[in-house]
Amino acid sequence: MKKLIFFSILMMGLVSMANAQVSAGINFQNTRTFITVGTNPDKEFFGEARLGLGRAVGLELVGAYNFVQKSDVNAYVGVGLGLFDHYHPRRDRYYDDNYLVIPFGVLIKPFDNKNFGFLIEAAPVFYNDYGSYLRGGIGFKYTFR
């Protein structure tokens, strides 16, 4: 009975999310490359999960606020939490610990199809005992509508 209730709730959740707008992209940062999946980046508030690739895999969860929202450009600032396996460039190795990141960036949509855009982002990274540094990069994002 519990499995049936769980499955019913799961199916209702999936059906309610069927109209959701999802974005996917790749960010090429100076420390590692991130594959991103998130909510609609054209909304005032949006979220994103970033899978960091490199010598080891890491996960970063980011929530952001668009303070500039136009049809061809969005500017945002956010806050994120790195959950595990973070690369610190000054130490040339990976650490298995949490860190705080404050990304700010611009999503530029130069084509008639406003689903595709180019991303420019910088983010200070605060890492407990190992200090902090500035991470930056470029990328692209596509929103499935």
C-alpha cells in the first residue's frame, strides 16, 4: 500500500512538472567544466544544479535572481553551495568538503530564437580552511519551452 501511495504522489508530481521550462548548458570555467540543468533562466528567480567535471566529479546547487530581465539579455546574481569534491587551483588537488559560491553573470540571447544564449560568469568561491579565489568563464545555455 505504501508503494502505491508513493508511486501515485510521484506520478502526480511528474505530471505537474510536465509544463515546466527546463534549461541545460555547459559552463567552461577556469577551474573545471560544469554541465548545468536548471529552471527557466528568464524568470525573476531561478535555480540550477551544476555537475563539475575534471579529475573528479563535483556537485553545485545554485539559486539566482535576475536583476536585469530583457528579451535579449539577463543579468543575475546568486548564491550556491558546493556539496562535495571541490578543486582549489592554489593547491593543485581536490578536497572533499563544502564551499560557498556567489555567481554573477550575464546571459546574452543574440538570435531570433530566444531559447539559446551565451553565458559570461564570474564567481568568488569561499572555501573554509583553504582560502578563497575568483572563478570565471563562458558557456552556453538552451531553454526547453
